[in-house]
Amino acid sequence: MSRLIVPDDHVSRWATVHPLESIHVDCATAVMLKILDGKCKMSVQEQSVMTQLYDAVKVLPGRLLDRDLHQQIADARRNLDEAGRTALYEKRVLAESIISRPVMQSFKAMIREQGLFAPETAETVI
């Protein structure tokens, strides 16, 4: 079994070396919505990395999504009840309908290929 170990500064350094296009900021925001509404199928470690990526890029302008989403995400991270989860689900579905599937797939492939998930830091756990 392997476990993903990500140094604290890896994601922020990665984001500096691999600046995201505005549409990719939207993709990171959509993934954050998916994490918060509980529908994300990534591993817990990958979700942690994506949360760190969102935190690193949320100040950058997106192309398609409303900037108000960032405040809603911040509120949800502090206190997420069932009504909030439902509201985020609706926002996430809307975001995923605005961002084309090929764009989202390209974003996910790019971050994996460019080492966001730090494969060089994976270790084997016995």
C-alpha cells in the first residue's frame, strides 16, 4: 500500500512554478465545491492537496465562476450543515455545467502530469 506524503509547502511552490490559467482557477473552485458537498471521489490525501491548491489560487481571477463562491466556500468551511451542503451541491452542479467536461478533464490531467500530487514523495507503508 502506498500513502501520499505532501510537504507543507509543496502545493504553494507548485502553484508558483505552474501558474494556472483563469479557467483552471475555476476548475480548482469546482473541485473544492465537490469536496465540500461530499461527492468528491478523490482519496483523502488528494482532497487535502486540492484544498491546498484552492487556498493558493482562490485570490486569482477565474474566467466563468462568480467570485462570490469564494465567500460561500469560506462560510461552508467554518460551518457546514445539511442545508449548506445542499446549497453547495447546487452551486457545484451549476459550476460543472458552466465548465465543460473536457476542460475539467484536461485540468485534472495537467495537475497530475505536472506533479501536483507529489509522486516523488509517495512512500510505501507496510
